[in-house]
Amino acid sequence: MKNYFLFSLVLIIAGGAGFGLQRYFMSAEQQNLPAVMPEKTASVVGTLRPEFAMKDIEGDVRNIKEWDGKVVLVNFWATWCPPCKREIPAFMELQTKYESKGFHIIGIAIDNEDSVKDYVDTMGINYPIMAAELEAMDLSRRFGNRVNALPFSVFIGRDGKIAFTRAGELSKQDTEKVILKLL
């Protein structure tokens, strides 16, 4: 029971942080200020992406090495995160549009597997999704998410190096700009 309480507390804090950051980024965009926190995320840019393997929601173990030589967007999200859910339709469109050119999205949900499966089925998400709760939070930090924000997106170039990170919601237009730059 103690571990459940601690896990719930962490999720509540992370959700609040994600909501607060999303509100911060919205007002930054309205003021034409950069909506990125480079001092919190940029230190990993230019480094090799961390290796990981975890089960997807279909039960298959997926390894980041599957996508070596591709342009990859690793998106950390949760079903209880409104800005995360707003990004997904655009991500699905971009996955379809650029997959043949070597672009792939990997969704890593910091959430329970049942909720994620229900959401994926409802939305018809067309890219691999993993649900890993605490393991996903640790992986997110290894990818540069020092503030535990959601959503958190990491773009990896064909060379396996982290090219761009973003704490907060990404628009379709901004996502596409990064994709095109890396393809």
C-alpha cells in the first residue's frame, strides 16, 4: 500500500508539473518567446541516444536499436495528460506522411498499461506504444527530461544522436520542421 501511495503521489506531482509547464509554454508562445527550456534539456543534444528495451502494449519486446539509421521521435506521454493527447493526432499524420522516408515515432506512456491500451485502441495510434510507469520516468530522465515534464519529445537523427528535445506540447508545424531538417 505504501508503494502505491508513493507512486500515486509521484504521478500527481508529475501531472501538475506537466500542466504547469504546458501553461507556461502557452503564454510563452503568445508572447513570441521561445517555448523551450534549453537549460533543462539541451545538455543531451549531440550525445548518443540511451539504449533501452521494453515491452510494447502488444507484449513484444522492442529495442531502440530496431530504429538505428532512422529519424526517430521518442515521445513520453500519458493518458491523463491533456497536452499529450492533443499532440497524438498530428503525430499519427506525420508518421504516415514520412514513414516511407525513414521517420518513426515511438510512444512511451508513463501510465498503466490498461489505460494506455484503451486509449490506443480508441485513437487507432499507428506507431509502437510502450507503457512502463516508473521505468518510463527513469528513461525520460536519461533522455534529458530533468523536470519530469509531460509531454516530453526527443528527436534522434539517423546517426543515433539526440538532435532536439522539447518539454511541453509540440505543434504539428514545429514537429514537421524538425522532421524535415533531419530527413
